[in-house]
Amino acid sequence: MAKAASFPSSTPSPHPPLAERLRPQSLAEVIGQQHVLGPGMPLRLAFESGRPHSCILWGPPGVGKTTIARLMAQAFDAQFIAISAVLGGVKEIREAVEQAQAAASGLLAQRTIVFVDEVHRFNKSQQDAFLPHVESGLFTFVGATTENPSFEVNSALLSRSVVYVLQPLALEDLEQIVVKAQTVQSLPAIEKEALQTLVAYADGDARRLLNTLETLAVSAEQAGVHEITTAWLQQVLGQQLRRYDKGGEQFYDTISALHKSVRGSDPDAALYWLVRMLDGGADPRYLARRIVRMAWEDIGLADPRALQMANDAAHTYERLGSPEGELALAQAVLYLAAAPKSNAGYIAYKRARALVQNDGSRPVPLHLRNAPTKLMQQLDYGKGYRYAHDEADGFAAGENYFPEGLQPPPLYEPVARGLEIKIGEKLHTLRQRNAQAQAQAPSPPLAKEAK
């Protein structure tokens, strides 16, 4: 008989919340995420293979990251150890290793899945603590994060894991969850418009939806309400329920309108969409992150003060909170909308990524290599390197900093706006000097013909 998956040892609550009672017990019960869990999709194939692999589940709250990790433990007949990176540390990691060793060396050897929730909260040394055990196969590592793992997870751990991107649940998915909840929780009927309002308010987050339904069930019972209407929802939930308009526009449509208003240099429209989102209950910290992104993507080096303004606004909000800190976000949005625009840095970064992905890993030229030891010096590391500060105007004209044989067209092409006018003029001058120096450089000697 297969052993059941081992879950955290905390005593189960006699009255678990609705979200816990509705947690899927099999892959077939999972609603949404069909782009990774549907037939023939990568995560479904991993389940069906019977061979677990380390992975990172990246997605917003309430989309099934913990559920998928638990189902993996069941599918692979594995011990399940959950660690919260918010509350845990090295002690919890050490205990997980000991439990995994005990399970592997028992009479009935059992696999272990170590699930780390909010893995981005662990620092580098804590993340590194998993590496030798993932490498040895002692346990399968599953991390969950709401942040981009490219920036928040160590490259060594990331390289040993497959990243699965989970999406906010669609409106249809959330409606299915409401129907399922009505079979478990004593809920009154819900009129169609009220249902649309509820799923819009959930904003792709199943946990948020179920917690709201549970609150409504209690309130409806106390008030003797037999049908949940939009008017009653407004009465019970009040300001929490306000969306970005009564037409039910989606969250990402509204942030898109804010971003495009900033990009289009319309301060009034940008401010309008910002206030609409704040009024609708959007997390100001999320808005702060997006404002910083706007500064880097759409203004860049055309006005570096915009980058500082966006970062300062985010820090100010962290210090003051709501509502005082929201003024800083508003001022940043106004500045960004009025600033000169350039996506030259953004385009250059994407060109560089495409170049590296398509070209492969060429060796670093010898003259650019570091030579801290005598052996490296004997191998010509650093030989012929020209120290720019010792050259005229601090520029080594004609020097090549790309790998041998790689001369791509310019990746960064400044626009004629803001500070990038000056940057463009400077780069044009330097590129002319490079071309002149390379034209004047002596040709390499021809190899002698073999006799």
C-alpha cells in the first residue's frame, strides 16, 4: 500500500476556512492553470512521469502554488515538508534535511518534497543551503514566489529548477469556484450581476474570493438574506468592493491605461488612472513597483531624475503608508508623464538578450581577462589590455571589448530627447574615433604558406 504524503504536523483546525476545505485533492479537481496542468502540458507530463523534479512556481497570490506542491507530494508518494521563508530560517532548513534523510533511509524508503513558500524572502546563504541536497537528490525542492525568480532566486538554485509561471485565474475559473463553494458552504443564491462583481473583486485570486464568500455566508445568515444582490454586496463590503469602474474593467487593463498615459505624456490622464486604482483598492506597493518600472522602461537615460523620483516615491510610501504616502506616488506619476521619453535603453537590453541567446557563450578575450596570479599572467591573461585612464581623454580608441569574431550593430541608440541628446552626441564622437583608430591599425601579418 502506498504511503500517504506527510504534511506539516500542526493540529488541524476543527473549523478550517472555506479555502482549505475546497483545496483540490487531485489534479483533476484543480481549476485553472491549464497552460501547465492541461493534457500534454509540461507540469501535467511531470506528474504523469512519476519522476519529480525541482521547480519554482511563480505567480500572484491565490492561484494554486501551495495546492500544486501538495499534489506533487501525493502524486509521487513523497513526504511533504513545508517551510515558510517569512517565518523560517536555517533551523527549519536543517530540520527538513534531517527528516528527508530519515525518510530516505527508513525500511520503506520514501522521497521527500521540500516546499518553500515565499522563497524570495530567503537570503542568498539560506537559499544556498538547499543546493547540495538538491544536487544529491536527497529531496525535491519546490519554491513558491510572487516575485520574478530571475531577480529574487539565486542563479545556482534557479539553474537546478524548472520555472512554471502561474497566471491569475480567469473569470470563468472563479465562477466555477463559486459554484463549487456553494456545494460546501451554506450560501444563498447569487444574482448574475452580483456574481460578476464578486469575481471581478477577487482579481484572479481564488483565496480572496473564497474568504469573501465565507464572510458573505455569515452576514447573510445573520441578516436573513436569501439572495445576494449587488446592492447588498455594497452594503456589506462597502469600500472594499469598489472596482475601477462599474463596468468591471480588469485590473491589468487599468494598470495598462496608467502606464500608457505616462508613456503618452498625459499627466492628467495618468493621475486619473492612478487615483482610480487607489480608490478601487489596488495595493499601493504594487503601484509603486509599476511606477519604477515605467521610469526605467519609458524614460530611462532621457531623464535619470525620473528614476530617482520613482524610487524616492516608493521609499516614501513605505515610510508613511496610506493615505499620506499616496501623494508621493501621485507626484512621481506626474513627473514621469511630463518627462522626456526614451525606450532606447529598454530596446538595447532586449537586443542584447536576443544576441546572447542566439549566439552562445564565446570565451572572454585574453586581454580582457583578470590576471591575479602568476600562472594567469604566463597564460597571457590581461596581456595587451589598454587602461583607458592612461589614454587621451580617458578613451582607448579602437579597443575591442566584444569576444573575438563578434561585432554586432549598435545595441544602444539614444533618442534625440532629453539627456540622451548629449549621450547620443558623445557616443557618435567615440564611435568615429574607434572607426578612425581601427582604420589606421596595422593589418595582422599573413601566415606563411606551408611548403
